[in-house]
Amino acid sequence: MTETSPAIEGWFTTGAEPALVGSRCTTCASTFFPRTQGFCRNPACDGEEFADTPLSRRGRVWSYTDAQYQPPAPYVATTDPYEPFALAAVELPEGLVVLGQVASGYGVADLEVGAEVELVVEPLYSDETGVRTIWKWRPVA
Ligand SMILES: [Zn+2]
């Protein structure tokens, strides 16, 4: 039996409108991703409590590149031979920059700094138990 499940548990939601899950400080409302606990990283804040919060599903390309060479493990190649994929650092309205792969079918030619992208969840790789998914950034037409 196989199943589809996130490659990293708890970092994002799935479904029709998937979203990254961050932590919002209950004292100063600063938002962090990945989720955090302990002490607020805002140096002006002494907050210690956080609430899970879904992050904005759309952001703007802050920087981007592509991986022309196959990354080392734990990266699992999905094609043989390896095919380069694009990576985008996306600035969200919350003030965070979140790195991710670019949705399948898109490459660096489809990206430019400042362009709007939307979060999607796509397969990252498959193993013996099923398909593992990850968030990716898809250019908004
Ligand atoms: Zn805080």
C-alpha cells in the first residue's frame, strides 16, 4: 500500500489551497517560518508564546536560480538523467523570505525579481511507501 504525504511533516497544509505553517508571536505578532518555540527572535520582544498561523499563499520573487548539478543526498533525483530545477526565494507579505523549488514545468526563464508567485504542493520524490510532497512556487500568469 502506498500513500501521498508531505516530505516534511507539519511544515505546510495540503488540499485545494495549501499554505505554509508558521509561528506568530502572541506578544509582538512577528511571524517565523519554519515554526519556532522558546523565545521570540525579535530582539525588542520578550515573548515566549507562539500560535501556529498559515502564511500568505502568494508572494513576490526576491531572488532565484537553478540547480544545474544534482544536489547531494538527502536530495532524491526524480529523473535519470538528472534534470535541472529552478529555486526561488519568495518574499511574503509577513516579511519572510521562503526558499522553495519552482513548480514543475517552470524554469528560470519564467521568473523575474518582483514577479508574483503562488504556493502549490507537488510531488518531491517517491519511495517504497508512496509519493512525498513539498511546497513549490508557481508563477502567477
Ligand atoms: Zn515577539
